[in-house]
Amino acid sequence: MTEWEKLLRGQVYNDFDDDLFQRRVAAKKLFRAYNRTEDGETELRRSILRELLGSVGENVWIEPDFRCEFGKNITIADNVYINFGCVILDCAEVSIGANALLGPNIGIYPVNHALDAEERIHGGCRGKPVRIGKNVWLGGDVKIVAGVTIGDGAVIGAGSVVTRDVPPGVVAVGNPCRVVRRITESDRIGYEPPRGKD
């Protein structure tokens, strides 16, 4: 079994493997090309994202400077906005649900290097998927670690470090991130979407 196959199965793999290195080089070429595009080059951006990512939905907007490790393990649904400076180290599956809003400087890290120093210095790693539900809002500078699922409609406060699952429909903040309350009808601010935009 190759190290890539081990990585995809969530098994322990050698992070220093040459095939993985080459896959990272290919991803860097693509995300660097993406980051050099202009806002008006929407078709070029879409073409690069289709080549870089595992899958990308309709109406996805990613602000430069975007960086990832492999790209192929990232799936993004429709109507997603990712602000400046996002880093996704996709050593395991990363899925981002429809209508998600990711603030600036988001870090998604589904990989863990070995805790044992001897294993770590020889490349021992294992990843666990990160799943971000639909209608989620991640505030600026949020960091998400391996194995976390964020439920539909959750809001994660700026600067939070998410180390465990967050249920749907809540506000969660802090380091480590904790649920502070449910989102209710009283949170509505009276905004009326433009007609034809709902």
C-alpha cells in the first residue's frame, strides 16, 4: 500500500514520502496560479479550482491568498465564500457545506504528527476528517483541528480553536472552543433579502 493510500484511509503514513512531496508540489503550482488571478478572471479561477480540489460547487468564491497541502481531499459545496488567508492542510478529507462563510485567516488542520518524538522526526502522521456543515459561519482566525465536525448553522466566534465537535445551530467561542448558547429567533435582525436572492 502506498503512503497516499494510507493517508486516504486514515492510517499512519510517512509524511516524508517522495510521492506525497510531489503531490504537494503540484498543489502549490495550482494554488499559486490561483492566487495570481484577478477578480474578473472568474472562469480561470473556476478552472484552477476544479483541477486543484476534489470537488467544487457553484458560486464558490475564494479570496487569495489561499493555500492547501494536496487539494484533492477538499470538497466545497455551492455558495461558499472563503475570505483572505485560508490554509487547509488536507491530509484527510475536508468538506465544507453549502452557504458556508469562512472569515479571514482560517486554518483547517486535519493532520496530527506523532506525539512520540522518534516517530515524529521520521515522518509519522495520521489524519482525521474535518467536516463543516451547511450554513456555518467561521469568524476570523478560527482554527480547526483533526477529527472535528461543525454542525449545520453553527457560528464559531473569531479567534476560536475548535478541538471537538460543535452541534448544529449554536454559537461557540474560545480556546478551546465551547458552546455558549443556541441560535434562536431572537437573533434575527430584521434583514430582508433582495427579491430573487433567496
